[in-house]
Amino acid sequence: MRKDGRAADELRPFTIETSFLKDPEGSALVRAGQTWVLCTASVEEKVPPFLKESGKGWVTAEYAMLPRATHTRGGRNSNGRAKEIERLIGRSLRAAIDLCALGSRSITIDCDVLQADGGTRTAAITGGFVALALACRHLEHKKLLKKSPLRREVAAVSVGIVESEVRLDLPYVEDSVAEVDMNVVMTGDGSIVEVQGTAEAGVFSRAQMDAMMDVATRGIARLVAAQRAAIEAAVAK
């Protein structure tokens, strides 16, 4: 039994609150246990210089933690870790969208960690997709797009080996002592976008990796169901 009472393959209590802020084209507050991430989507009618005259749009992301998102205060300035996470979020969300169908505009997903207890990057991707989907709905509603450029859902979850057991959705107390730590990004149909896995002490086997991927796949399916429900509820308002 895990310290929080969950089964090994059980997600933390997970909620998505849409339209958390009134001004962004899309916003969602994601709570995964004690990890809370606010994701907002901002639309701009311009693209980066390398995409000018291409007819393609762009989706990018920025990531930051509030100074007291953790047990001790951190600085406000971005660091190398934050930049690496930003690139991961951006890559993941671009896998969800047809950039040609988006047209010559950009959508920036800002992911701000209000409270951190492990899995902040995966929560940011899962919530970032909801914010992106709502921004695309906004563009359709304003008749700036004839149809949604979204091609598929994208969600992410952490998985690892703790005390020789494969466990899903690691909080900090488990992540900090894990023998293996992995982040998995997948689409709603089960295709892989990205896998980041590290043996923190020693090595791990192919069989263990397959077991972690199986658990992550089932967890992501549940997250995608939550995304769909949140988006449908937001549109129905």
C-alpha cells in the first residue's frame, strides 16, 4: 500500500476546472493530488519569423513555478530545467494540432505551477491540451476558423519503479526515491508522443519498461476521458 492509500496503478485525485480565468481564449486549472497547474492559451495573429509566408501556425509553451509552489521558496527567474520542460510541453501539444489548419497565428500555452508535489510537467501537458482545445473552440466561435485544427488529444503521466514496484502518477515522496522515473506523453488513441525515462540507481530491464508503459497507457486513457468531459462541459455552458 502506498503512503497515500492508492493502488500501484491508480491516479491521484484528478480534476480539471475550465475557464478559470476570464480573459484568455482558453484556460484550465488542473489538480493532480497536491500538484496544481494553471494553464492558459493566448492567441496572437502572428507567427515566428521562421514561419512567415509559410501559411502555417505555431503552438508553443512557457512554464514556471510560483516561488512558494514547493516547501522552500524558489526564485522567479526561468532556469534550464524550466526551459527543458517548456520544450517538452510545446512538442507534445504540437502533436495534437494541424499547424496548416491553424493558419498564420500562434497559440502560446502558459503553464504556471501553483503548488508542486511531483508530476508538474505531465499535469501541464494534460491541462495545456484542454486550454489549447478551448482556444481552438474560441476561434471557431469567432468564425476565424471553419473547423477545429485539433487532430487528437494529448495527455501525459508519470510512472516509475519504487520499492521494486511499478507505480503510476508519482508524488514527490515517491519520485524523490524512485529507482526508475519516467514521463510518458501519449495521444487519445494510444500512440506515443514522447517517453522520458531514467534509471536513478542502477539499470532497469525491457520487461520493467514494458510494464511501466502498460500502466502509463491505462492511466493516460483515464486522463483523456477527463479532458473530453471537461471540454464538453465547457462548450455546453
